[in-house]
Amino acid sequence: MKEVKADRGEIKRPISDSFEVFQAACPEHRKAIDFLRSWTPPEDLEDLDAEVLIEHVEYSYIAKETVPWGSRIGEELFFGYVLPYRTWAEPIERWRKLLYSELYPLVGRSEDPVEAAMEENRWAAGKAHFEDIPVTYKSPLRTMADGCGDCIDLSIFLVAACRSVGIPARGVFSPWMPLGHDGTHMWTEIWGGKWHYLGSCEPERVPDRAWFSMHIKRAAKVYALSFRGTGSMLGLGYCPDVWVEDVTERYTTVGTLRAKVTADGTPVPGCRLYVLVPNSKNELVLVASSETDAQGSVEMKLGSQVELYFVCAGDLRKNCGQFVYIDTGRTEEVHLKM
Amino acid sequence: MVERKIKELLVRVLHLDVDPSEIGDHELLFDGLGLDSLAALKLVAGIEEEFGIRVEDEELTVELFESVASLSEFVRRKLGTGGTV
């Protein structure tokens, strides 16, 4: 992961004239609006429609106040995983009121948010199914209109459906899964006392069960996507960057990689370190990257069920690095010379 | 027997045109019989229903689905019988 200082001040913009309408909001809603604007990427801020934002805030609170579990969701979870209008890089749209109107009658009387999310997943499966299409990061309503999407689209859709009725939800991404899948995958996590995973639009009878249950126990890295800054960004280059929380340890056993990068015997700070795994075609797939600290070092957790990792520093194209084995609960030290 | 019931489930889930008794106890399910992730989930659902047990997320491993023998051992352990069922 790319280490980034989570400083709201870096991306916060002054309130533009178009946001005058915010002044009419109650203090609670204003705090929520401020939170959303604070973590909206600068490039999206100018296009952020005030009416769209206000609808997201109003209906987030309507959901919180009308579902039985709403009062049990603390502010941290509510702000982080209910309020956000976006999961990854999809267009910003007005999905919340529509989805709330459709889903509250379906799950609004359930006492258990996990049961409610599973019911929503059944509903979502009836609205959209998986298709192996080019990655475009579709909005929830686009996926619903198309009736199909890839795993990213379906996860964005299910996360929105859950958030619309006040269930904390987030997308989870793995850059590579073994056992024949041999590629990226994304699914949904929902909060019901703890995080549970669901195959997006792929309902099962119980939570924490999906066709990829076996695959993720051998994953290299698993990232939970976050709207709010976490201090770490995905940093994989081949997909849009986003704040992430490393949740690898919740899915598989892990070991620690400790890498030191030097040039002519001197530590190299600020050097990018890349971690890759060989896929079934023996091509190297990037699963993590991070920058060396002031001492030229990086430390990260990696899935220990992966047979082999390739670690390199500085320039991914040169592939100058070495293969390493990561054992469960142990630390593997690597010294890379540039 | 647990083995026989699991073989019947395999035939049903994988739509195999064989008699269940023709499946070997140690035949590899993924590489040999053509079991895939989706079919494995259906098999789990069938096993849960057939034997009245619950398979937990942490128990869903590749090793579990290696063969009829590994699945049978797992079922017996869950049932607490240890021996034959």
C-alpha cells in the first residue's frame, strides 16, 4: 500500500457559492456534509452537486432513524460506511432515496442487519448478475439498469443497497486469488457486530460463505476500501487509487516482510517497493506496494499461504529484486540493493 | 455410510453420469472429478442438509475438498462419531 498522510486539510476546499444551501441544514446534517466534502477527491469536488449531496445526507439519517439497528450504529461506522455516496471510482449519483424507497419495505422491519443484508443480496441478485465485461466502475443505478456488471460493479451496487437502509457496508478487493481464479476479485462486507463478507449479488444461506471462500484463504493481500482517509492508499497503479484498510489477516494467515533498500551501502528513503506473485502463467502480478521510510525500510503483512513472492524496489519494469517465502507468524528480512 | 452419501451428493451436484460407487474414496475432487468452487458450495449445502451439521467459514478449505475421504472424515468429526456412520 502507498503510505499517505491522512490529512483532511490537504484535500479540503473552501465552500463554494453553490453550497450555500448547506447553511440551511441542521447542525447534524452539516457535520455529515462537511465529512463527505472533506473526503471527496479534489478532482470531484467541483462537480459535486449540492442537491445530490444533501439527499445522501438526509436519507442516511432517515435510514438510521427508521431501521431497528440504526441506533446501534455508532458515529464512526455511520460516517465511514453508511454516509459515503461512493465505494470506489464510480460516478457520483442520486441512488440513496430510490434504493431506500425500494428496500426499506423489504428489510426495514428486520432486527438483524446481517439478515437484512442477506435479504438485500437476494434482491440484488434478482436485479443484476455477473458478466465478464471490461472494468468501468459503474454506478449502482447503472448496474441495476443494465442488469449486469463485473464483480466491482456488483459490489458497488450491493454496498449502496446496504448503505441505503443504514447497514454499514464496504467493498473489499483482492488483487490476486489463486486456485484457478488467477485474477482480481471484489466482494462486499457488511457490519453486524463484526464485519461479515457476502458474494455481491451471489446470495448464500449464511454470511461469510461464497464461491471464493477457499480462494481467499490463500490470498496474498485483501484490502477493504474506505471513503474516509486511512493513511494508506491501494497504490497498485492498474486501478484507481482509493483509501484502504489492510484486512488480509482477517481472511488468511500472514507473515511479515521486512525489506531494506540501499544504494552503494546507503539506505534509500522514499523508494517504492513492489510485491508481486507469479500467476498460473508464471506472469508476475502486483499485489502490494509501499514506500520506504527514512531508514530505507518497509514492513508489511503478506498472506502466508502464497507459495512465492517477488519483491523489487525502485522500478517495476526492471524487475530487479528477489523471490521470498513468507511463513505464518514469522518475519522475512530482505535486503535489496539498487 | 458417510462416504456413500457424499458420493451420491457429488453425482447430483456435478451431474455425473456414473454410479456413486464408481467414485474412489481418494479420487481428487478438484483435479479428478471436475469439482469447482461453485459446485463445492452446493456440495457444502448438501452436506449440511444431509447430515444436519453447519460448516463454518474457517472450515471451507481446499484440503477439505480433496477427496470423499477427507470430506467423510470431516463429517464424522462434526457428528462426533469418529467411527463409521
